Amino acid sequence: MDNLGQTKLKKKRTKGDPMHEFDCLPPLLRRWVRDADMPWSPISVKRVYMKALKKTGSSGIALAELDKIQGKRLSKETPHGERYSIRENFKS
């Protein structure tokens, strides 16, 4: 098993240095990624956030858009759209 836990979501290979890309994110986005319920690439987070920020002008609404997208993807993981957290796979 790898560090993604058990998931039906597509796994993609990353290009570049994900740790450097993470370090380049603004602190607000680094915190969001750190607390996310599923693995996100720094590039994906930044792309979604910047698109929502440009559209709305609000960082709070942009973060809410990330939460919304994450919720939609996680609802594909479980029957009946129940909430799911990747952290549940790693309970000690």
C-alpha cells in the first residue's frame, strides 16, 4: 500500500518537485492542503484557488470552492455520498 490509502480515485504521476511547489504556495493554501481530506497536488490547489479568487475576489470564497470540489470528489468514493476522509485509513 502506498501513502494514499485505499482510494478509487485516479492516481497521477507528478512532474517536477512537489515539495518545492508546496513550499511556494501562500501560507493560506499550505494550511488548506495540510488539512485536506484527500491528497492534492500543489499545482492543482493553486490552479483551482486562483481561478476562484479571480472570479470572486475573495480568498474565503476561493477556499470554499476548494472544499466544494473536494467534497464532490470524495462523494464518488462512498455510496450515498457519505463524507470520507483519507485520514480514516491511517488510524493507529
